[in-house]
Amino acid sequence: MPKRNTSDVIVVGAGVIGAACAYYAARAGLSVTVIDRGPVAGGTTGAGEGNLLVSDKEPGPELELALLSTGLWQELAELLPPQIEYEPKGGLVVASGEAGMGALRDFAAGQDRAGVRAEEVPADRLNDLEPHLAPGLAGGFHYPQDAQVMPALAAAHLLRAGGGRVRLRLGHEVTGLLTTADGSVRGVRTVAGDVHAPYVVNAAGTWGGELARLAGVELPVLPRRGFVLVTEPLPRVVRHKVYSADYVADVASGSAALQTSAVVEGTPAGPVLIGASRERVGFDTTLSTEVVRRLAAQATALFPVLAGVRAMRTYAGFRPYLPDHLPAIGHDPRVPGLLHACGHEGAGIGLAPATGLLIARCLDGGEPPLDLGPFNPGRFQAAA
């Protein structure tokens, strides 16, 4: 076993991305210290809905990452306990009019060529999939590869599955990076003392830019706030993840302004989760009554049965946003020994296993399962 303050790799961040990095690094035979200033899943992961989606991604590097993760989540569901609530329930994207259906057809055709399964659902068959959907919709597309997990428990059980090779240090804020004379990483400084390793993985989520600055490099991660409404427990009135066609455009948008589009899904525990909103307002967690009003109105327009249901609570989270909508994954070319695994915006839970596997391949020198070039953490400096 490694010395108490030494390991092969330090992962900063105990959310689902950091947990996946630790799990796959441990599986590769490395000793890992996971450090977080808060608890496991205390940041973006704990505020997530647990979506594992391919339906909202256009062909390209992020979709390749999502498809890889889809298979890995299926493997993890066999390994991890049922408490992670892995549910391969599929997604349903609906359109209110013919123009929207045309856009969905074009989108699905491109995805099909990239390996996504999408099945067109005519208007008169929508209620076969979702009996409580509002009448008058033009149709939709069913995505059987979409799934869901309980994100906080998924992170916790991934860390546990790393076994004795993973050591947790919670409540220890990282205040600096330790480097050698030539600038290579040799560990981190925390409020509780120094921890040593030849590699440091930045899995700090929305705060990934701050950690990068401690290393003297720029990674333009910005917080993109979102609210979720949680209803009282219900019988299973929503069977899939259901969202309107507008959601795809909102995900791809770089606008800082408020955007809302109905996203509704049931959970094994009974409550219905209602999203999704996006806006860049820094780290302001103030409850927005305008966002809550919009989400409730859009959700009940899709599912009128929810109009008489009580919302028990609402909460905010911050998606770690990078300007080109792709995460930063892999070695930082500017700081030897520093790797990044952040900037996944609202897709981090779904993309976590593939990210963790790619980081493990970077650490052990193995062949990565896909091209890391589009995720190069140094790409923003090159564009400056």
C-alpha cells in the first residue's frame, strides 16, 4: 500500500466524474487519492437528474463519448448495487407541430448514421408510450438507449468499487499545486497538508477553471445555472424521459440568457423531476420564481395530469460550461502531470464512465478507445 500522503494519482473532485476517474484508474492498478473540499457528490452531481442521454447529442465527438458511456453504464449496472437506480427506460422527444417534427427527423437521421437508435412515433401512437401526454402533439422520436441513474449514489458506489486502491479525503480544500523545478506536477497542497503524486486529475466540475488557475493555466469553465422541480411521490405517470424538441436547441446554445424547455421524467422512488432551465448568472443560487413558473407551465402543457400535483421542492445546480460545448479530457500540454476531466456541462453524469476510462488510458499508457484530440485541454489557449 502507498504511504498515507503519497499515491500514483490524485483526483480533485468527488463527483461522478472524479469517481469514475478513480474507479478506472484503480482498475488499471493505480493507487488513487480523491480529494474534495466537501462531501461526495456535493457539487453539480448532487444537483443532477441522473440523465444518461444520446438523444440530445448531434453527431460528433460528444456523441461518440456518449455512445461509449452507454455501454460502460450497462456494465457498471451489473457491477454496482441496485441502489444506483440504473433504469434503461428510454427517452421520448416530442414536437408540437409539423415544423418541429421535420427538424426531429433530420436530427435523428444524422444520429442514425452515427450509431444512435431512434424510432419515429406518429401522433396517434404517442399515448402507447406515454398515456398521460397532452393531446394534439404532432409526434415524436423514441430513443431506447437513453437511461437514468441516481447520480449521488452512483458516485458513492463507484468510489467504493475502487476498493483499497482508492483513498478519500473529504473536507480538504486544495489550495495549490506542488511542482518540481521543471514545472512538473508532484502533488497538491490542501488545508490539511501536502499530498504527493506524479499526476493530478482536475475533476472539479464547475470549479475546474479555478483549479486550472492554481496550476497557472487557463481553462474557461463557467457555471450555467439550472433549476429542477421535484413533485410529491406519484404512481408511475411518466414512463420515459420526455422532453420537447426545443430542449436540443437549448443544450447546443451558448447564450447566457435564460432558456427553459420542458423535460419531465419519473423516478423509481415516485417523485417526478421537472426541468430544464439554463442561464449564466455566476454562482447565484437565489430562487427564481420566473424559472419555476416557466418550468411548471411547460411541464403541465406536456402532462396535464401534473396540474393538480404538488411540487415539494426546487433546487439549483451549476453545469460546468465550456465555450465549445465539449469537455476537457486528458493531459494538459502546458503542465506535465496535470490532467483535466471537466467541462461536461449538463451531460457529465452520462459521460462519466467514458471520461474515467479515457483518463485511465492516459495514465497507464494504454490505447484510448476514441480520439482524444477534440477534448484537448490546451485547445482554448491555442485559439486565443
